[in-house]
Amino acid sequence: MKKTAILFACTGGPRMDNLGPRLIAILALFAAVAAATVGSALAQTATQPTSPPPMTTAQPAAHPPLPYQVTDKSMGVVNCANSLCHGSVQPFKDSNVLQTEYVTWSRVDKHARAYKVLFNEQSARIARNLGLGNAAEAKVCLDCHAHNVVKAQRGERFKFDDGVSCEACHGPSERWLPKHVEDGAKHAGNLAAGLFPTDDPAERARLCLSCHFGNADRFVTHRIMGAGHPRLSFELETFTTVEPAHFKIDSDWEQRKRLWDGVKVWAIGQTLAVSEMMDLLTDPKRGHDGLFPELVLFDCHACHHPMSEKRWAPRIPGLGPGVVRLNDSSMLMVRAIARVVDPELGNRIVSRMNQLQQTVTGGGDAIGTARSLKADVAQLTAELDQRTLTAADMRGVLAALVDEGLNGQFRDYAGAEQATMAIGSVTNFMYQKGILKSARDINGGLANLQAAVANDERYSPGQFETALRNFRGTVGL
């Protein structure tokens, strides 16, 4: 199993000009965008893939369709690349946007090379193992390694080589591009013309998770991982920072769009991840693979670890040794969030999560419990959306994350990995807001946490708990 890569250098993200240089470096956790890191990208060309069938998935009325579900034409990245638009190598002095967005994406964002990855040897081996033929023509690969729209919806300047392009995230630009460049253009007008609302944390989470976890239309199964695909791990705020993001959070951005709260972005990303997992678990088609449940639902390391390791310890009530566990890494984050935002709801969520894990051994109604948990998490998401998080809230969430670990909840690698990204995101925002003062102390604590999760195959729960205990003392929790 390929371990998740960790980078120690951040080259972009929402602007953090007031941060010390080492804090910026340490906060760049888990920068590998899994959909674009299957080996090194080869700059090869290929025959244009066969057009996939149109997507027909209906969305709830409350949500805009995701970009790949829109029937407008995608006009191509080149329309954004002019040096007077988003292709400048230097930020424009008097512009309310950087105007370097295309350069950032094309030079350092792995999404730009996601399609080319499909031509390397590792991708060829995965496709061979799955009987897919050419990975660069297989719909299951193209759906997340490119902006895979049907031929009739490709403008004259559309190119598959652009990978996960501007329009893959911001939406096909046939209608919004002309509005976007008009004098006096407003964000609301662009949204009305089809621009996807990436400024909305919940909508951005839906979009990112559609590839970095999966949804009803596209999904990395356990079979795909068994064929050689890297394990998927995702946290919205961390991945936004190290993508690197090509926008600048300032007063102008907030006036045009909304107040930015990095802790809230992280929290909503976690609640949406749990919601998507419950959708998968309750889906009669995606939730099963023949006689077995869909094994990607479960914690990889509950099965994939050396037989010589004798590290089992009680963690989930009712689950003894030898029982595979659902991957509850995001659930553990949601527990910590809920206990601060709505303690009564938090207690109910903890109870439901324990009940859901217990159904693995046949005790209880898995589908009903998953649906109830999804409803509880939806309530938490709504409360988060309406809440302005205070300094006390942020300290409470950070303390809850540390306490979960010291109570043994991060004995599994996936939980520790997710907690490390969470603590990095929360402390980063708290530092920006002046709630935490010492970059040096924060860096030291984060470095120890990172070291403890640097290699999933050599993960030591005891080392991670020691790092958590030291971090708690360092930041004064």
C-alpha cells in the first residue's frame, strides 16, 4: 500500500503574509492530491478519448449541479490564460483579484497534470489489472483525471491535456465567461450565469469530495485500490492551502463573497465527508461488492498491517479484536466539532457512531443508523453555517481534538493522519487571527505530530500520543 506523501514546503494558498516562514512550511501537510499523483506525470500526447455518456444524476434543489453535471459548453483553459486576465506572472497592483491564477495552476497545481498522469507506467498497470485498456481512454479514470465532458459540450479550444482544468471546478464557461469580463461584473451575476460557488465551503466540499472520496457518479472502489491506486485521504482546508490556492483572502474578497473562516471550512469539509460516507454505506449498489460490503468503507490499516504487530487495544465500545472497523477518521473529527458547537447533538452523534461500528458484527440496523447519523451531521452542518466561531470555540475544538487522541481514539493511522491535518488547519487560522501567538512553539508541536504520521507502515500510536501531549502543553490548552 502506498503511503500518503507529506511535503514540508508550502508554495501558495490563501495569502498568509503575516506568518513566520517556518510556520508556512510546517503547515503544508499531506500535499499530494491523490487523483493527480499516481507516479510521475509523463508529457505524452494521446488520441482524444471516446465521449462518455451524458450524466443524468439529479441534484437536490438546494444544491447547484456540480460542474461535470452542467450541459453548458466548456470553452477551454486558454480563455483564462491571457496576461490581462488570469495569466499574469505578477499580481496586478490595483486589481481585486491576483490575475496570476492561471500561472499558479499551470505551473505548480497537480490538477493541471492529472490527465498526463494516465500515461505513466503505474496508471498503465492499474488499467491492465482492471481490464480497462488504455487508462487515458477509460471513463472511470477520466472522470477525475480530466474535465470529462461529452464531445457536444466541448468548445473549439477545449483540450483534455488541460487535466482538471479551470472549468472542472468553476463550471463550464459558455454562459459565465462573457458576464465575467463585463465592466461592473458582480459575483452574483457570475453565479447566476453558471459559475460554481467555490467560495461556499459546503459546495466546495461537495465538489472536492466528488473525486477525493466519491459520489453516486464516480467513486474509487477497493478494487481500484487493489489494482494499485493510492489510498485516498482528504481534508478540505489543508488541501486548499497546499493545492496551492490561487486566490487571496483580504477585505475585498470578503466584501465580494463572504467572511473567510479556515476553521469553519475545515469543519464543514469534515461533516460533508461523513455525509458522503453515509450515502455510500446506504447505497444498495455502491455499498456492496458481491457478497462483501464495499471494503473501501473500512479502515485500510485494520487489515493491512504486519501480522507480527500486536497493537490491538480497545477503542470502540462493543468491538473486540479481529473485527474490521469502518474508517471513522472524519467521524472522529466531527465528534470533536459537535462537542463544542452543540454538546447535546455531539453526544447523540458519538452514540450513533458507536452504534454504526457495532453493526459490523451484526448487532443492529446499519442502514437505519447510517441514515440517522447523516441527519444528525446535516443538522451540525447547518449550525456551523450559521455560527460565527469565537476564539473560545476554536480553542475548544483544538482541545477536543487533542483530548480525543489522548483518550486513545487515534490508535488507527487514518484517525491520526486526519487529526494532524485538522490541528494544522485550526492552529494556522488561530495564528492568523492572533489567538495563538508563538509561531516557533506551534511549529515545534506540529513537526512532532507530522513525524509521528510520516509513514503509515511504521505508525506508532504511542509516539503520536506523546506528540499530542507535548503539543497541548506547548499551545497552553
